Amino acid sequence: MQLTQKIRIYPSPQQEKVLWALSNQCRRLYNIALAERKDAYLKGEKITYQVQQNELILLKKQYPEFCI
């Protein structure tokens, strides 16, 4: 059973630049959240998704490029 289908896209240079920028922002945000969870784990604490979601507002103030 095939649940997904790969579709090749041919973005223009401008679209490719936007896709790379978006990909980099997602990567940075994920790495920040992962580092926060790792630090909490080493301290013996737990950080839930809800806590990180609520802290996203503060993170957007600290990093204005995440405000899209």
C-alpha cells in the first residue's frame, strides 16, 4: 500500500533561496528545543511539549527572525 507519493519540484532560484532559509530556521528552532530538553534531562528535570510551546513566545522575542 502506497501512502505517500514523491513529487519532484523545480523551484526558481528565488524560491530555492526561500526554501533554504525556511529549512534553516526550522533546523535552528528544533536544535534550540532539543538542547533545552537535553539540559533539563541532565539536571533530572522534565520539559514537556506544552512548556516549550508556551516558551516559544519568549524565543520569538529573542530571535525576531522566527516571527514569520
